[in-house]
Amino acid sequence: MKRIGLYGCGHLNKIVVSCYKKGLLEGYEIVGCYSKTKENREAMALNLGIKPCDSYEEMLERNLDFVVEATNPAATKLILERTIEKGINVVLLSIGALSDETYYEMIKNKCIASNAKIYLASGAISGFEVLMTARLMGLTSASLTNTKGARALAKTSLYDPKMEKEDMTAFKGSAYEAIKNLPTGINVGVATALATRGVHNTSITIQTKPDFIGDSQCIDIECGDEIKAHLDVYSKSSDIAGYSVVALLKNLNSPIVF
């Protein structure tokens, strides 16, 4: 039985807990959960029937095989290195934490030294296998176009009041620049970049529509005239990210692996 600790006790890890209680995570046991918000971690622990963790370190001491992260890139950077150093695998949703190449290389070397792995949950991205295969064949271009409602950017530096009335392009640049401008809203762009041409060579466009609900992620890749792929996923809510964690864990524990 593989032992899981949950980092973050919000909506996405609540989906993981719900699937676990329905018996969808056969071969796993959730033995700890931690959030800096006391009432959230205590409520999730009560739901799971386990003792709450009063610190992240306490959770790490529960003989974990996996930490499932569902917070944000800044919070992830606070715990990623020490988790890996203990030989604990991490299922990562806040992939923007790996956008800095120096940090990425440091974490990768820590994984090698401790024999731990970081698993990138697909979230709302489709076709990781296609993207990585195309990379081996010599990608010539890779881009992601994200479409969201104006309100999704309301508390960010990209917001413009005109977005409430007309379609606009809020951002166009590299994946590296995108995550700097929108730290919690474009993890999908960094994931796409890591699977394709890197954070500096993958183009990201963020579009807004006044009454648009949810997110649309459209990935376009080309390998000269050999391969052209257009991958488009619409999600009304962020739920797909939580379910992608469950799908990843099930796949890792399956005798037949996709």
C-alpha cells in the first residue's frame, strides 16, 4: 500500500479525497494532509478519519511515498526541495514552480541523488505523449493559446477594464514571461513548454472574452512538414486538474500503463 500526503486542503485535493473515498485509488492510503489554514487541514483530516498534521514536517514524517501538491508555485517552492531530499515522490499541479531553468536543474539533480521523482499532472492539457514524441522528432514550433473570462484576470497585472466589454489579447510572449505575469493562472503554459521546446521558446497567448466561463487550452505544434497537431481542451471549472491527479496515480499503480 503506497502512502500519500496531501499538501493543500482546498478544492483540488478535496476531489482527490472524494475519489479516494469512492475506492478509485486502489493500492493507496492517504495518511496525512497539511494546509497553512488550520480549519482546512482539520476538516480534511476529519473527513479522512486521520490525525491532522500541524506542520508540513509532521506530514513528511508519516513514511510517505507521495506528496500530492495542490497549492501555488510560490508555496510549492517552499517544500519541494526538502520533500525530494527525503526520497518522497511529488505529484505536482503547480508546474509554474519549475519555470526557472536554474531551479529546475537543481531540483532535477536532487531527484537523481535521492531516487525520487516529480510527476507532472496533466491538468487541462491533452496529449503529453504526443508533445514529447514530437520533441524527439525535432519540433520547429510550439504554442499554447489560453482563453478565459475577463473576471479571471481581475486581480492581476494583465487586467484591463476594456476586457469586460470586448475580446482582447491580454498577453503574448514566452512561457517564462507568462508565468511571471500570471503566477497561478498559466501552469498549463509551463507544462506545455517543459514537454516541448522549453520555457523560453514556447509561445503563450492569453485571450479574454467578456462572458467566457472556464478555460480553453489550445496547443499547436509542428515538426516541419512531418507532424502538425492541434490539441484543444475546454474545461468549465478547475475540476479536471484534481481528477488528472487521480488518473496519474491510478496509471502509476496499474499493471498496464498508458
